Amino acid sequence: MKEEKSEIVITSLDDIARELGLSKSTVSRALSGKGRIGAQTKARVRQYVKKAEYKPNLIARSLAQSKTYNLGVVLPADSDLAEKPFFQVFLLGVCEAASANDYDVVVTVVVEKDISALKNLVRNKKVDGIILTRLLVHDYAAAYLKRSGIPFLVVGSSSDESLVQVDTDHESACENLTSLLLSMGNRRMAVVIGSDEHAVNISRYRGYAKVMENRPEGICREIVFQNVGSKTAIDKSVEGIMKEGADCILCGDDIICSQVLSKLNAMNIRIPEDIRVASFYDSAHLKYNNPPITALEIDVKELGVIAGQSLIDKISGKPFTRRTILNYQIALKKSTQ
């Protein structure tokens, strides 16, 4: 005759403590094996939870180990954040790594100079570590986290070797894409790129500029529209580029590229017949455009997985890589033919 499974249902330390008439701290010590506790009491608790087929949950573990088992992810408080697939896909990757390690993810947003939400997260001990998803040239959040002592990493590249960094080699990627387009016969290549306060934009522009500075004879000087953020500013950039007689537009990211395409369409300018277009970053915004857009492809979900796992390893005292650089691919499509 098979032994019937226990009907005892345990969902927390409170349940165990109440059933056995013990304090939560006593139960926690019995489960973790830490602290002073009698052998008889420890055996009693463990026998009880074994009978109930109970697996110590995160509440028990956090009490026993002084950990929250939460990872904090800091997103930029951009008004158009919901339209930016990068952060959504990156967050999926972090959540995948967190789930595999029995962690949860807490998300907060900060503006560039107001990091009060981040400070509250740290001061109230809501998380064990932080991921900054956008690295700034003058980064108040990174400076604060360094002072706080909490484990954290940044998505981006910095000369500050004390920072744990996860990134793609944007400079090399943009240099190679620009060079390739130059070799395909483009002679007047313009670039439209966002804020130079964002480290990623600095890297991307540097890659473009490196090629243009060493351009062969007969290639037009740089046509640059920098610190472009709003739709109005992007539209004006496109108008300026067409007046300059450019034959190719390089867009700093997918959001800028989407608006560039919209403006070109409104001006009845054909791609690639009248002008070629490429993007320094691909996303769902560009996947279904007609014509398909030449762009740099980055595995953003994998970036999130690596960031999440690296932070968990750092929190846990395990070996971790201080600077991880992911690969990229140049996807040549009809927009530059």
C-alpha cells in the first residue's frame, strides 16, 4: 500500500513557525544551518518540512542569508521608452537569468540627473544588485552606486576599469558598416545621431568619424546632425541632408531611423533609388520596413542574460568577467543596394 502524500500546505516560514510553535528566526536557522540552534529543534523542523515536501522559498532564504533575491534594473525615464524595443528585449534576458537563479527583477526608472528613485531602492535594501541599462558620459547613477558599495554593472563601455561592463563593440561595428557602405560607392554619407551625453552614441559616432577622417580622395566631408532627439529635429535633419545632396543616411539607432524613413516617405523620396539608408542598430521597428533596412544586428536578449548572470555571480562571490563584449553582425539589405 502506497503511503499517502502529506496534506500539509506550507507557503512561508510563518506556516512552519505557527505549526511547530517556534519563532520564524528559529525556523530560519534550522533551515539554513546557521546560528545557534539545538540539534533536536533542527531535526524537528527538518523532519516536518520533509514530510510536507516543502522546499525553502525565497522568503526563508532571504531571512537566513540577509538577501532579498531581487535584481534592480534601472531604465531611462524617456518619454518614448515604450517605443524602444532594446530595453524591452534586454529586460526579457535579465528576467531569464534571474529566474534560472531564483531571483526576481525590480524595475525602476530615473532621469539623467534625478536619481532619487534609485537611491530609495538602495537605501530601503529592496535589491541585492543593480543593472544600469544606459551609461552616460557624466553618470550620476554610476557614481552614486560606487559610493554605496552595492554590487552593480553597466550596459555600455567606459574607461573606468572599476565598473563591471557588458556591451557590444559599437565603435568597431559602426566603423565597419561605414567602411563597407563607402566601398559600395557611397560618396556623400550623412549621419543622424542622438545625444552625445549617451556613451553609446559617442562610440557609434567615433566609428563613423574614424572612417570619414581617413576617407579616400573624392569622398565628401562629414555631414553630421548630432544631438538629435525629437521627431521635429530628425525631420529638419533629413531636410538638411537632402539639401546637402547626400547619397546615404546613417542613423544612430532604430528610433531615429524609423523617423528618418517616415520623413523621407512624406517627401516622396525613394529608398534606395533616391537615397540609401542604414542604421547603427536593428530592431523590430525596422524588421518589416519596405524596403528592408541595412543595419547592425545585436543579440540584445543575450546581452540581458549575460548582464543578469554576471551580476548574480558578483553578488554571490563567484568569479565573473569584468568586461564582456558581445559580437555583432552587419545585415546588408535592400535599403543600401
